[in-house]
Amino acid sequence: MGIIMRYDKPPLSIDQQIDLLISRGMIVEDRFLAARYLTHINYYRLRAYWLVYEDPEKSAVHRFKKGTHFSQVLSLYIFDRKFRLLVLEAIERVEISFRTRFAYVLGTRYGSHAHLEEGLFKSSYTHNQCLENLREEFNRSRETFIEHYKTKYRQPDLPPIWAACEIMTLGQLSMWFKNLKRRSDRQEIASVFKIDASILGSFMHHLTHVRNIVAHHGRLWNRRLTITMTIPIRPQEITSDFHTESNRNIYNTLVMLGYLLRSMSHGTTWIERMKRLIEESEVADPSMMGFPKKWQALPTWSQRS
């Protein structure tokens, strides 16, 4: 066990923060501008974006590489904000579609309260856990359709599946899906996306992790992701686009999101907008996001929607 040290660093004023950056080799062209941004963006939040500019040979003293400008760090921060918003747009569309398919398939096959049928699920323990989480969301929800059910109905004690799936978190919905006993049910839900059910289940679990990062405004562009996705082996039209050596980066997530959006809407502009954002950035290195060399020539990025 290492030596436990007491934290004794004092808080720094905005001016002191700027002085510290300058002392470490950062070029601050406009001190007033830097102060304005540091007033509204926490020093430690912004620090995540200047780490790539620190000299690896002098990381112990946090020295910056020669020629590092505050404006570069700011541009990288702004890029990541735009990048997160684009990713969130795609997640929203995929998530809503996934919720819709889950409710539609189970509802039309097994009735309005299919989710209460323990026999439809592999693990009764997981099913009970899912129901407990759903009851918590139900009791907490103030959605109009939930309030309507509470005031009008007493049995069953939970709303129909098409209402229930709308108050589940994405993580909870992913757990419900993966716990379905019949592969035919899972595959029918996945069929609209033209991928295998196991791939969809893995990706939704992975997407829950990515969504949480985005929801908390965390750095995303070069983050090492702790929950990875299973790389599909079919359909062949996208398998060559994945970069298996970079499965902890965001690149493979983008390829899958692009594929799912194209499956949902042939006229989607999301892929073109994402490609343009990355190509036009002067500070975000695609290789640090897991992009392979000559990625623009791969079908995902070269085909028109």
C-alpha cells in the first residue's frame, strides 16, 4: 500500500490559473478571453483537453509541448461539444426506435402486459429486478400518460408495455431485452435494424455507457471506453468498416450508429455531417478516436445515403 498523502493544494483564482498555464509553457494570446472561458468552464474540465498537448517526457511537471496555444485547447473543447451533440442526436433516434420495437413486438405477440409474464424471460431473478426498477420509475414519473394510468386503473399495478418502455432508462431497457427467453422475440425486435439480436443487445449495453458520458457533458472524442461493443461479422456491407484494434475508442460506435440510422432512414444526413465535422477540425486527430487510415474511403463514409 502506497503512502497516503493529505491534499493541501489551495484553490486558485482565475488569474492564478492563467499564470500557472503560462508557467508551464502554454501560450495565452488573449488573457481576457482566457479568463472569460475559465470563468464558465471549470479548470479541471478544460484540463482534459490540454492533456494531449502536454510533453510526455515532462508529464510529471505538466509541461506543454512547444507552441501550444490556449486557443488550440479551446478549439478542441468546442469540437468535442459539437461532436457530443451529433452523437446524442444519433443515440436519441436509435434509442426511440429500439423502445418502439421492444413494445410493439412483445405487445402484439403476448398482450398489453407482456413484461409482467415471468415465463417470457430467461432469469426470474433478473426479471424481478427489472420489475422493481420499473416500479420505482413508475412511482417517480410525472409523465401525463403515467398520471392517467395511476388515476384510472388499479390492475395491473404497472402500465402496459408501450407506456412502461417509455419510462425505463436505456440501461434498464437493454437488460429487459437481453433477458428475453426466446431468441425469436429478440430477433424480431432486431430485424428492423438488419442485424443479429446478440449484436443489438451488446450495442445497446455499450450505448448506455456512451449516453451517460454525453449526458454528463464528459469528454468523448478520445475517451477510452470501459464498456465495449461486439463487432458484427455480418452484414458484410459494414464488417470491413470496423477497426477491431480500436474497440475502446469511439470510432466503432460511430460506424454502428451510422449503419443503424441508414437502416431506419435512407435519406439520413448524419453520416455526412459527422464526416464533415471531423474533416474540418484542425485540432482533433481522428487516429486518437480510433479511426483507421484512409477511413474516408470505407463504405460507411463514402456512400451517399
